[in-house]
Amino acid sequence: MLSLSLSLSLSLSLCKTLKYQVYEEQKVGTVIARLKDDVADVLVKLPSSVSLRFRAMQRGSTSFLSVREQDGEISIRSKIDREKLCEKNLNCSIEFDVLTLPTEHLQLFHVEVEVLDINDNAPQFARAVIPIEISESAAVGARIPLDSASDPDVGENSLDTYSLEPNNYFKIDIQSRTDGAKYSELVVLRELDREMQPGYELQLTASDKAFPLKPVSTLLRISVADSNDNSPIFEQSSYVIHLLENSPVGSLLIDLNATDADDGTNAKIIYSFSSHVSPKIVETFKINSDNGHLTLMKRVDFESATSYDIDVQAQDMGPNSMPAHCKIFIKVVDINDNKPDISINLMSQGDRGKEDAAYISEAAPLDSFVALVRVEDLDSALNGEVVCKLHGQGSFKLQKTYENNYMILTNVSLDREKRSEFSLTVIAEDRGTPSLSTIKHFTVHVLDENDNAPRFQKGRYEVFRSENNAPGAYLTSLLATDPDLDANSQVSYFLVENTVHGSSISTFVTIDPSNGAVYALRTFDREDVSRISFVVQAKDAGEPSLLSNATVLWNLTADVPISKYTEAGGLVTVVRATDRDTGVNAELTCSITAGNEEGFFSMDPRTCEISANVASDAFPSSLRSSPSASMRTWRATCRCWTRGRRRLNASSSSSCPWGPSALCSWSSWSCSLPAANREKNDNRKSVQTAGWQRPTTSTTLRNRHGRSTRGDITLVPTVNGTLPIRAHHRSPSATPPMDRAPMGSRQSHHSHQSLNSLVTISSNHIPESFALELATQRHQSR
């Protein structure tokens, strides 16, 4: 038969306590309750779309019960024997907590299942025969304690009564001990006469309330002894002793004093425990037979037994003596000898779960559940009152739910990329004097979520390569990093589809999806294509995946010559920037912002002239860009800006080599200057001067249709400082013809000839009113 009762009490808004009852010895699988029905009033407040699951946070003896995940059905997992589970304790219950998942809709329920006793045990006597000796001079009303029967059942199912076989001389009187257990005493009803009847045999029966009755009996074998005029008398019939549980072994508890009015051996008293005391009494206490000193033989424990009832008898050494009896009630006094106990039930992750570790997603919201904490102290009163605290990094908090139970919740939003684990410490301290405390540590691991998109080192990459590359040539590499873990951090690279001159970008370049390396798929001619722009996408393997983009600009280059005979202080090049604004908004300042860490060059901030600080032949050999020892390269970035209130700027990166003769190639943002020896019979149109060639033709970057475009570079050589008139940078017309001035030969070996070149840079990355010009001067001498 199953008895069920339910009570709901709101301890805090976080927890309800549900109380059930079940009889012991029920069949495995017996259903006790279904939480989904019993807490419907709470669950109805949650979104109907949420698929709730119930999870038991078990502790201790809860292996007797199981909780079904889908509806919280509580059933018996293994047979429950109340006597083994709780012994003689009147209150016997199985307690555990149940959570609803997912944790963002967490509800906490405390479940108490009271195990009810059934009368499955009959009383038992320790001895089949109980010998008793009574003097024929025993007074009417004299009492002799009898052996008690034991019954492991409790309450109404425990031993209920004793009965004695009907007779005219004796009866029994039923008494109760301090713990509620019943015992009997034999009472003399009339004077005894040994000569008439030397003894009696009577059946003593013990029974509980079982139906049908199953009584158990023992035989009282009573012997009537010759008279001994006087029996010992105790000063009191009962004594109460308060014994501290930390009292040392050997402590004197009481000095019993019984007296006998007789003389000689008839007055010599022997003290002893009554024959029916339990073995537990005999092993814990000792009575000195000569002087009646009751001492402690074994330390007592308040948490195991709060009291002891001891029957002591005093008997003289005369013939046929009649013993006297007294009761000693020992009440154990609690001291603070137990540290608080901490049990932590952690939110684990299946196979990854560890006993000392909890796992929580970095996407968990504030107040997300991490662990259940229960603190207990076996002591009583203040010694058993416990204060619980959580020590950590402030990312978690401790919240009380009911009695000595707490939840650990998140106190901040977590970010695994900033911190992947936390070490938490739970401290429980009682209020005793002195107080005792317990410390327990555990770790919280933060689980990764795909909350970070891959990140490129920069949003824009510029590639400067010369034309006429071989198909399959390596161009550059892009790297995107993702701080997430595992698949969430695995990055793949893709080209974002677009068209260049009507053709798919995938026909121009390709990218290795595993490492971001970019390769050319065809040979490029800058007269056809001077610049390619495309977008690379980095995508992680998370679910769902996250992505980011970076732009790649590939610029082809033109050539500008620079002499290898530049001396210290000599002019290398001039960056000329113009601004169509007026006044202070048109005043410009220039500087070298990168690539000049060694200080080989200087730039005048007002004229924007770049000069060499040392002679070109003094530059270190590290400034080389090819295996040829005659080729040296300098790369630097220059910046020009206005002085107006709203500062506008443009920058140019240059790489200028020098050698027997050299060409400096420029793009709209960069200068890449590979040196090259010129043969005297150069097939290009040139002017021969002192054994050296100087290019005199103009070089113009054009699009594939042959027209100058925004962002192209127009290179116009000038001779002896005479500059040609150039078209406006917005004009779609071709480069105007070059004006020439007559060139004469130099007379001195160290005479100089100059070649000035003007480069106009116009880019859609700078304001419409802003144009950037570069003039390069080369000094050559024989």
C-alpha cells in the first residue's frame, strides 16, 4: 500500500519543498510522484515552447530513488529497508533536489520522501531464560528490573506491551525509558515462603501491534532464597548525570552509596549492573563492585547517542541476599566537536564531468546555475548553526535557497577568451565557541561558444608586384585568427565573387582555403590591368559559422630612374602635393612616416624634398632587393597633410634603388624601385650623355583600354628643370607630349647632368581637391 501526501511551501522564490511519503519494502518501480503535475503552477509561468527536463541532484541515500527526465516521475529504484536506512530514528526521510533544464529556465525543487515504517519485525528477547533470585523476606511491592525485548520497528510498530503468565505472587509494571523504549519490572505481590514454594517459572511475553499478533516469550525462572534480615538501600532511587561528550576516559561520573543495616558479611555490599543492561552500556561504562564508583570506559558521542539509562544493583554478601536497584540517567551534553560538512553538487557535462569541476557556457546569462551546496553540522544549538560563504573572483555568488542549502550562480557575464576557468572556495563556519570551519575547493570551466568571428590582422592589404609575372606566382598571404576553441576557431579562406573587367575574380587569382596564401592565375600586363581589388572572406567552422572580410589591393608599377651617384645632401626626389582649397586649408606639410628608421634620408616638411643624408655608395649592403650586388633598394612611406581645421592627408610608400643606372617604379600608393643595368645600345629612344643613357620618353600607366584613369600614375620626364604642361588630373585625355630642351655635353669629369621627373598621383582614396606629385632628380657623372 502506498500512502502519498504533498505539501508546497515557498522557502524563497527560487525553491519549493515537496514532501511525499512512501512505505518501506515497496516493489522496485513503484511510482511515488510526478513532479510535472505537482508543480504545474510554477511551470505554467514558463514559455510553452520550452522543452523542460528534470534532473535530480542526488546526494547520500538517494540511490534508492530515480527521477525520470521528461516528466520528473519519482519511483523506487531499489527496495528500501527503513531499519537499515535510519535504525531507530523516528524521522526517516530521503532528501534531494531537482532542477529543471535548460538552465535559463531553471527552477529548483527540494524533495523530501518520508519512509514510513511497516511492522515487519517482531520483538525479540536476548535470553530464552531469565534467572531471578528473590529472598523470602522481600517486602510486598519490591521491584526487580527485567530484560527488555528489542524491536527494530518504530512508533506504533515498535514493542507495545509486556504480559506475565497469571499467578498470585508476581505482576509486571511497564515503564518507558527516556528514549521512549518500554521495559518491565517484576513486582512482588505477597510474602514469599521458601519452605512452601522454593521457586516459580513464569512466561514473560512481549508483543507489538502487528496483526495477527506475533508475540515472543522468555521464561522467568524465579528462585526464593532464605531470609536475610536486611537488604541494601540506595540513597536515591534514581540519579541524573550531565556528561560532556568530550569527557576523558576514566572520568568519575558518580559515587554510589548504598547502606545495609546488618553487620559483617551481611553488610558487605557488592555493586553491579543489572543483568539485563545492554552490551552498549557494559562497553561504555564501568562500575566498581567495591565502592560503587561509576566511571567512563569509552568516549561518548552526542551525535550517536544523546542519553543512556543504566540499571545498577547493590547486593550484600550475606546468604540469600536481596539486591537493591537504582536507575542512573546519563544525558550527554553536546560540545562543538564536529566541523561543518560541505557537499557540492556540480553542474557537469556528461563524460567531461569531474567530481571537483563544474562546466558552464560562456553564453550563460547572469544568475545561471552552477552548483548546489549543502552544509550540515551534527552538533546542536549554536554548535550546529552554520554560516556559508563563497570566495572567488566576484564572478559567482552564493544564494540561499532553504535551510542550509545554497545555489552558486553566475554574477557576471562570462567570456572564455578572457578567462577560461575559475577556482572557487566554499567556506562553512559554525557559531560554536570556538567556531569550527570547513573549506572545499572546486573549479568552474567556462565552455567555448562561437562568439568570435575570425579577425584579419588588418582590414586592407596592399600588394605591389611587377608585371609579367608567371602564372601561379605567389602574391601574398592573409592571416585571420579566431580566439575560440576547436571547430569554432578553425578558419578557412574564400574569395568573395566579383568581376574585374568583365571576368570573374576567380580567373585572376586563387586562395588556399587552409592558409590564406594568394596566387596569380595568369600573367598580368599593367597596360591591360594596372590594379585589381578583391575581397577575401575568413569563415570559422562553428555552428553557426562567423565570418569577416578583408580587402586586397594589387597594384602594378611603373619605372622612374635614380642615379647611384647621389651624394650626401643630394636631392633624391620631390613629393609635390597640391590642394585645390585655398588659404590655410591649402598649406601642406610632408614627412617620412615609416621606413627611415636608420636615418639615411630626410624630408623637408615644407618643400617635401627628400635628400640623402649619406652618399649612395655608403649605404649598407642590407639595402638590397635582388641577388645582384649592384642593386640596392630603399622603401619608405611619406605622408602629406593640410593645416586646415579639418585635417586631410595622403600618403605614398616608395622603394627606390640605385645602381649604374636605375629605374624607380611608383603606384598610386607605393613606390617599388628595382635597379637594372642599361646597355649602351638600349633599344628605347634615349639621349647619349657622357657614356650614360637617360630615358627621354614619357611613361604613362593606362587601363586596359589605353586611357588614363583615376588612380593611375603619369610619369613625365623633364630636362634641366623645364617642366611640361600636364593635363588636369581629372582629364580623361592621354598624357600630353613632352617638351624638350637641347642638351649639351659636360666638360668636366665630375660635371653633373640632371633629369627631373614629375609623377602625378591621383587616387579615389584621397579628397577630390587633393593631388600628389613626385619629382625625382638624378645626378650622373662620368
